[in-house]
Amino acid sequence: MHLYRLNLERGSMYKNVVSRLTSIPEIVECHFTTGSYTMLIKLYAKDNEQLMDLLNNKLQTIPGVVSTETLISLEQSIKREILVDPEEK
């Protein structure tokens, strides 16, 4: 699993960028975030060659994407679901 932080030219471009990201089947999650980067996406690539193709030929060619940063998850130590509202069932 790989995580990409994307920085957009303008936050208002988010919906247009998401519509382009939707067409990339390797992307399984997308989050609109606060902080230094505008978006966080999660994707799967079978090897480094596919990862480079996704980065160079798909993500970085989307209008409005001005920079990316790749994070590689080495281990998922915690994954759980919680009840936010105990009254809700």
C-alpha cells in the first residue's frame, strides 16, 4: 500500500481532481485534508514500475496537482472500528 499526499494549485480544484482520480482503479481512498497538503490518497501498485507509471503518467498530469509526496506503509499496526455514538446500533 502506498499513500500519496497531493498539493493542489487551489483547494477549489478538489472536486475536479477527485473526478479524475476516480478513473484510476489503483486508488482505493481519497481524503480532503487540512495542513500542508490538500489531499491524501491511498493506492496499490504491484511493483515500483507500476508505481512510477501511476505517479508520472497519471497523478502528476492531472490539472491542478502541483506537487506530490509518496509515503509507503511498511506495516499497519492498528486497524479497528469503534462506535462513535453508543446509542447507535
